[in-house]
Amino acid sequence: MLVRIATALTASLLVVLGVGWASTAPASAQVKVVNGPSIFDPVFESDPLGAIHQARERIAAGDLRGAVRELELYVASHEDEIAPKRFLADLYYREGKLNKAAFIYEMILVKHPHDKQTHNRLGVVYATENRVDDAIRQFNDALPGTDSVADLVQMHLRKGDLPAYQHEMENLAASQPTDSDIQSELAQVYEALHQTQKSILYFKRALDANPTSLTAINGLGLGYLNEHDYAKAAREFHACLAIDPNSYSCNDNLGATDLEAGRNSAAKRVLDFAYKLAPERPEVLVNYGYLADAKGDWKRAVSYYVRAIQVGPYEPEAYIDLGIDYESKLLYPLAQSALLRGVAAAPQDGRIRFLLGRAYAEQGQTTLALAQFSAAEKSYDPNIVRIAREAEAGLKPTPAPTN
């Protein structure tokens, strides 16, 4: 049944991602916006957090292009301020203007070569452009302190040397058992490979060395969420928020936990706060869509997924949930269209491949369906591999018995 499949998929696609790559100045949502003259007028004093906040308000109102235009004016008048410049590049990325985004990130790194957040973002751009070696270098330079590990796993998978990278990280963690960052990085490797029990073990080791590591606390919460242990997951996300109440990731992940546990009202409150922190990000919008689906309002859910794609065109989750909704309503051509765009955005994602195979199969396009199921079987998610193989076996003709 499609509902059972959707439940299995959405358990991993509620967008409970680690520390967000596009998060800048987490306190900016609380900055007082200048009233009267525009903060983008160069004759007024600089207000980098205010500039970001005002851009976010435009995005929340559905005006991404207007946010970009105003931020361009501000950055042109305050070229030495890193945060607004980096945020402008983030928005270029979300508009699909990869060259503009990369140029700004590269210019920041000329003056600030050790800025880990910018290395991480530049790595994401290079990864989107399939510049694998360049992306790997940027993601390595972003560590420790950012969420680059999952991206590194994907890049080494594309490069074909993932076993060597994993072995290197395992040896490093064994040689430095009290280094919290290294233990946490290995935990994130296991998390990306869907080896949840191992990820939980190493996140705990990271917390033994540093009990206040937000990366490890958040990662441990994700591990418990993957195990559907909602009480323990919520405990970890609350612990994260006790340290940093403005953590977008932990607020979003707590909201995702509440959603999966059926606590929809609590989820909505937390997600509303996360959305105020970073309306330019797609995760909360996907979770809003999930919430609308839970209430039976699939058309409203679709509108949220479409908005999530607008601000996060290279993230797979909105395409997946959009495909699930269309397939559940037997709208297979619409599902096919959405999922093909998802394949273009995230060609390695086995969830998209599986759902696209389902759409093809339901329309009688067996050859295309089998190709997608075969691609899905290359996933590191054992659940996706299993259901893809089952679907593939169901399409292939049963050999005639021999006498």
C-alpha cells in the first residue's frame, strides 16, 4: 500500500538535517528592523543583522527576488561585512545562480581563508556542479564545526572511494578516542550510511568528551528519531535548545519528532518558531506540508512542497513528498514530472528513484520503471533497497517451469 511506503519514506524525509548549511546569524530574527529610512541606503550606519533580517522578512512574504535585490544594494555599500555577503550568496544558490554564489563565496575566502561556514557553502555549490574533488576540498576545510560530513560521504560515493574514506575516519576515531569532533564526524558518516546504531554509539562517545557539543546532541536526537524512539529524540533536541534556543536545526528536528509522534499542535508551535529563524530554508516548509497531509489537506500540502522547492531547488525531500501525494491520488503523470525534476536535482537519491519507478510502473512503462528500481537499489538505505527489489521482482515475468 502506498500509505505504508509513504510512512517509511517520510520517516527519513522529514528534513531532520544536521546543522544547517544556509544558517547565518541565528539571532538575526530577533534584531530590531530600522524604521523610517531604509537600512539599504548607504548614508546610514551599517546593520548587518538588520539587513539579513529584512531580507528574511521579504522571503517569508514570498518575495525571494525582492530580498535579493535589496540585499544586493546593501552588500554593494558594505562590502567588508561577511554575514550579509554570505547570505546574498546563499540566496543566489537558492535561485539557481550558481556562478554568482560561487564568486561571492570565493571572494570571501580570499580575505578570510579559514571561514568554515563559507567553505561549507562553496562545497555545496561545487557539489551541485558535480565538481567532486573541489567539493571534497571545501568540505574538508569546513571541518570541524559544520555539517559537511554527510556531503563528504556523498562526494566520496560519487568519486568511488567511499570505503577508503570510511576506513580513514574509523582509524582516526580509534586513534583519538577523546576527540569529540572526530568521534562526532565518524558518527555522521555512519548516519549518512544509515547505520543508525553505530551513529548513536559514536555520538555518545563524542558527548562523553564534550557534553555541550550541539552537533553531537542534535545527531544523537536524529539517531533516536530514526529508531522511532520519540521520547529520547525529543529529550536530545530539548537539550540542544537549552544551550542554543535559536538553533534552527534543533527546533526543526523537534518539530519533526512531534509530527512523527502525532503531536501536531506542539509540532506547529515549534515549526513556526523555526520558520521565523530561517524562512529561506526548505525544511520547515516540507514539515508544514507533512502536517497538512496529516490533516487530510493534500492540496495545501502540495502548495508547501512547491514553496520548499522554490527556496531549496536542490534538496530532494520536497520532490519526494510531492511525488507521494500525487501517487496517492493516482496522478501519475504529475508525480512523474515532479520526480524527474527531483532526479535532476538529486540523482543519487534512491527514494526519488523508487517513487519515479512506481509512477512509471503504474503507467505501464515497465522498462523505464525497472531502470529506476535498479538505480534505487544502489542506495545505502536498506529499506529503499528492499522495497525497490520487491517492486522490481513484481514487474519481471515469472520464468515458465521446465519439465
